[in-house]
Amino acid sequence: MSESKVILAVIGGSELYHLDNLTFVETVNPETPWGFASSPITICRLPSGALIAFLARHGTGHTITPSAVNGRANIAALKSLGVRDPRIFCYRTKGVRVASFFTGNIVAHASFADPFSKKLVAWLEVKVDEALKKEGRNVKLHTNKTIVCMEGPQFSTRAESLMYRQWGGDLINMSVLPEAKLAREAELGYALVATATDYDSWRPHEAGVTAADVFKTLQANASTSRFVAAYVLEELAKGVADNNLMSILTEEEGSMKFSLMRQSSAEKDDPVAAQQLAYILPNYFGPSSKLG
């Protein structure tokens, strides 16, 4: 592993690994207490010198079914590299997956009123809009929307699609949970940048969406996604280098301190779980624990 720490990470599709402004550094595959991540993690360097980690949620070549994605290993592996900010360039996935690192006798209730990091989202809204304007394409940025995370892997029935609209949902997705919850428990900044691929099935006189439709749109959007990713990552890296954005990347640090129940006896309650949790939360568990 490179001596420099990786602060930024992207979880998404393989085409984002091939940005024109990236230089490949190495591939790492750390083993976490919850196993290995979905894929080896590709480390690349931006022109500014900052290191970026890329993780393929569904494995290299999309070989892992959505329900088998190991979200805990993915988030923990990124945290182990020093990542403070994972961002999602989203693809449709599904999962009946574990949504918490706290599955033993150590109980924690993380605050999740705002699922995404508010400072990071506010910064991204400005920079993504800048990128789209620079590219000059007729692509509109939508903000302050509500996303419905559905189960899948099948697409929605027409009745479900109409129900989501009645709920006030603007986007449907199969992957943002449990990743957002796990990132919050790991005290990582987390935000979603999604590209819309279809209208689901709420339009009564049109055919229902198919995987072929989604793939076709993803291919058409690929160049825009790469341009936006390259611009945003470089801008974020510059801000980190100048210490102008560290407050954004560290927004979630310390957020779990008062989420733990019975803090003083946590390691006695479940020493095995405490050892695992020390991997992502060393300030609260293990030798460097600051819990009183």
C-alpha cells in the first residue's frame, strides 16, 4: 500500500476507473473482519497528487449479484485505507444485506435523520453544476429530491411505481442502502451522485423498463459521468490540499460517540464484536479507545 493515505473513494461502475486525469498507482485488497470487499480496490493519483480509491460494488466485470454484495466489507475496507469520503456514482443494485456493523451484543443507534452528509452534498451541488456547464451538454442537475431504495432485483410493477410517486419519491434505486447506514456508523462522509436511466413503469402507455434499456442509457451517459467525476474529484482534492475542505470531509467524525449504549462496558458485553468494531472505530474500541 502506498505511504500516502487515500482520503477520497468512489463506489460505482468500472468506466469511472478510466478517467483521463488519473494515473494508476496500485491495487489493494485488504481483508476486514467482515471479509474482503466486492473487488480489489484500485488506487489512482489525480494531477494534484491526491490519491483516489475506486471500488466496484458488483465485483470486476459485474460478477456479484446485488443480494450478495458485502456492504460491511466494502465500507470497512475503504475506511482502513484512510478514506473519509465515499461517493456513489450509482447503478441499480439490490440487497437483503446487513445494514449495521453492530450485530452482536454491543448496541448503537446512529443518527440518520439526514442520510447524506449535509456539508458534502451542499458542496457537490455547486461543483457538479459547474462541471455540467463546462461540458456544455443539455444535462440538468436535480437537487433536494427524495430517493426510494427498493429491494429488486426485479424492476417495479406498475402499481409499485405509482405508489412510490404518491409517497413523494423522485428517484428509485437499489443500492444506496445499506451503504449510507454503514458509512454513517463508520463515521465516513457519504453522498450520492446518481444518473437517471429510465422512467420506471408509471407511464401507462409505455412498455416497462428492461435491463437493456438501462444499459443503453448508462452507455450514453458514460462520458458525462466521467467528466463530472474527474472535475469533482480534482476540485475536492485541491480543496483538501489547501485545507479548505477538511471540515466537509470530517463532518461525521465523532458522530458515533453518543450513539453507543452502555459505553463503559462495551468490550465486556461482547469482546469479539468489540475487536471487529475496532477496525472501523478505533477511537471507541481497542487499545486506543477513548470511551469512559
